[in-house]
Amino acid sequence: MIDIRRIFTHVEQIHHEFGPVAATPLLRGAIGVVLTNPFAGRYEPDLLPMMNALQPLGIDMAERLRAAMGVPAQSIEGYGKGAIVGSAGEQEHGAMWHVPGGYAMRELLGWKGDRQAYAQGQGEAKTGQPGNALAIVPSTKKVGAPGTTLDVPLTHINASYVRSHFDAIEVRVSGAPLADEIVFILAMSTGPRVHARMAGLAATGISQWDGLR
Amino acid sequence: MPAKIRKIIVQLDETRIEMGRSISPPTRKALAMAVIENPFAGQYTENLDALIAIGEELGALLGQRCVEALGIEPGQAQSYGKAAIVGEAGELEHAAAILHPKLGAPLRIAVEKGAALVPSSKKRGGLGTAIDVPLGHKDAAFVRSHFDAMEARVADAPRANEIVVAVVVTDGGRPLPRVGGLQVHEIQGKDGLR
């Protein structure tokens, strides 16, 4: 069911944006996997088997991205995901990545939650800091022509409301997706925007450990 | 000091057929964009309060324009999102100043409630740059049928000293949602997640 044509990895290092030079450059990375869309050209009501079949791919892509960024999992502070579906597919084909892409990244980064409950959209009771990667992985998706860009949102992995970490990375895989393909994307970052100065909730102020604050 | 608005653009995107299936009622997304002058273009400024105030002004203006375009009661809005494109003489933090401290509250009034975080994206670019505005259910971020996005673009903006600010409001989720997860009818709507 899973036929991968290409894997595209992008890593950038940001030193400044015409303000004070960062002591530690910000790293941002994205990985796009180009694969055949098994449902291209037809309406398939049951997308769940494919969604499940994508789980190992999600785990593999998350680890490849982390390795490409050359940092340990503990250094990852922001994440996001996305999908670009080729023109013979539909928007919903992009939605197949929510569970396998999101869960894989969170597990890589130290999430200790209940995978079944997560897949079913249920919450879990939490107190204190129960592991890492507590927050929802933000996302975008679109149907587009080869070389379409997608802006993938990034938010803090433990508390979505950490203001310094609201960001986005523009991702594009030249020549993909073809009409019968999908590009599934994961993104990670190692810190706040390089000149973040909007106050609000800081990473050091996380206290609820509910994935929001 | 109110924003110096060069243009306002409103779009309504209505999907009636998806993959050969009729979508009834059509799923609809409204996008409202303002092209404004960037008061801090070309200089590094520590205090961005003027842009924070502009964020509050535009959250109301653009949120209201979206709801008007949809022709719905504010409470019928289902998901939202926001984004900004900073012109070449600006910095990303100018977008952050507009989007994050004060834009959310008036946007939530325009859609009546909104317990959930307003998803966002930002970038820098030239005229005609497109940005994908991420969308999520306004009361419960984990409602899977409502994870979506809408592309926003103004052909002649932003110029180097401008910023494009975009707000999207919808009255539904994706056209043919079928990947499970938290459903709309399961929403409790208190913690903004579920």
C-alpha cells in the first residue's frame, strides 16, 4: 500500500533577522515524503486501514528529521505537520496523516500517552509533567500541483500557548506531488522565533502541563 | 493609532462537489485580508505596541467581515485561523505583534465564542506571496473533521513596507471527513482542546 518515491529534507539555521545575533542559532527543519496515493482518482469511503498502515512511516520520518537536524530529541521545542495532496486526490486524503504523523513525532519526543485513546480523539487525565510532547501538533493541508508550497505551522511541543514559539515554515518539494501522489510533511524547531519579544506565556512559565499552558 | 489600510479583500470559498460526491450543504470558508502599512518597516524596533494595537483592530474588522460574508449568525461559525505576511522591509516579529497578543479576543467576539487557540502561520514575502492559514474548530482544537487550511494571497501585496493580515472563519469542517477522531457532537468546549 505504501510506495515511496522520494524523501525531501530541509534544515535551516537562523542567526538573525536584522536584530541582535542569536547566541545559539535557531534550527528549523522539515521532511516531506512523496508517496503514491492509493486512492487517487476515486472515492474511497474507508481511509482508516491506510491511516494505520502509515504509522511506521510516521515514526521513520520523525527520526530522520531529528537526525537531519543533528540534535537530540530533548532539543526539539516546536513542531508541526502538513500534507499536500496531488490533483487526482481529495483534501481528506491529507487528513490520513494526522494520527500517524502526529503520534510518531510526539512519541519520538517523549510522549508517554495512551496511543489508542489518542487515535480515538479521547483525552487522558494528567498531573505534573507526564513526559514530553503534550501539545496538539498544529497542521495545514491542501490539494495542489507539483511544486506547491505549504506553510506548516509550528507551536511549542508542551504548551500551545507559549507565545515565543508561534511560527511557521514554508515547505515545498519541487516536482511533487504528481496528480496521483501525496506529500506528507513533518516539521520541528529548536527554539523561539529569533527576535521573539511579544511577552505572553514563556516556555519557562509552563505550569498546567495540559498541552496548552 | 489605527491601521493605515490600503486594501481589504474578502473571499468566500464554497465546496459543492468533492471527489464526485455532492456536498450538501456546501462547506464554506470566508477569508478576509487587510493590506496595511508597516509603521516599523526598515528599522529594528524593540517596542512593537503600535502593531499590537493594530492586531486588536484587525481581529474585530476581519472577523466581522468573514461572518458577514458567510451570512451566518456569529454563533454558527465553526472554525477559525489567522496569518500574516510581512513585506521585505519588515521582520517576522512584526507579524507576531499583530497576530498574538490582542487579535484573538475581538475575533472570538465576532464568532461569539472560541475556547480554542486560534491556529496561525506567518512568513515574509513579496507581492503575491501566498500563505496557508491553518484552521481548527473554535471550541475544541482536537475535532479532527475541522483540521484544515485555506490559502490566502493578494496579487499586489505586501509591498516592502506593508503587511498582509488574514483571518479565516468557516461554518463547517472538511467536505468528506472520515478519519475518525473527536467528533463535533462530542465537544465539551471548556478547555479548548476537547
